Amino acid sequence: MTEAIVFAERVIAPGGDAIWPLALAHLSRRFASIRELDVAGVPARESSVAALEAWAGDDVSSWRLELARFYDDHARVHLRRDPGTAALLAALRSDGVRLAAYGQGPREASAATLGFLGLDRRLDAIVLEPAGDGYVACLETLGVAEGRHISSREGLAGLRQ
């Protein structure tokens, strides 16, 4: 059986959580004249898509494009590459381990974060905006029945030992 490891995005790209509140504030300012966004009322990033879709309706249909633009413009300021994580993923892959990650929030934020950090090319699969359990969605995408789920930085540190 092929070994598989599935990562929550924030485990391999922890800086993504720091940029998220800034992105929400940007959306709030950008679309203030069209529709007010109560930033404090938006749930955590991993639960935010439905709330943002409801807020946007038909009036702010370009929120996803604006979010992608914000991440593209600000990733280099707020995200830092971790050579240790990249090296670990490369070593695991060279050992034949199948690697996947699931995004934790809007696909534009997750894709930009993983792409800027260069992690997207070190993974066999990325599931953005998974319907339901991200871990299960990654296993299905990889075509495997089971694998390790790394959902904390401590779990990542355990792989390095």
C-alpha cells in the first residue's frame, strides 16, 4: 500500500492565518459603497466561504477576484518561506509518500498562499474549498483509502524527527 500524508493548509503554511484579517478588511473597504461587510461577523477562515457568498450576493460577485488580487499583492509582505518544510516535503515525496493538502478558506486565498510559498509543486494533490472533511477529500483525490492526517504544527514537527 502506498503511504499518504494529508496536511491542513495552516500546518505547512502558517502565515496564511495572519494575512486573512487584512484581506477581510480590504474587501470591506473595497466594496463599502456597494455592500457593507461586517468583518467581525465573518466566521473563521475555514468556515468563511458561505458567509462571504451570502454577503456578496449578486452585487459583489467580484469578491473572489479582488481577494485573489489582494493575496497576489500582499503575499510577499506577510508570508515567509520555510526551507525546512519544503525540504521535508521533497524528502517524503522522494521516499514515495503521496502528499496532499486541503485549503482552509476561500480557494483564492489557499491557492495564492500555497503557490507563493512554493508548496503547491511539492504536493501530489491540493483540494481547495473541500465539501465536508478536507482529509477525506484529499484521500479520495489521491485515490488511497487511508493516510496520516497532519493537522497541527506539532504533527509536522514529529515528521521531522
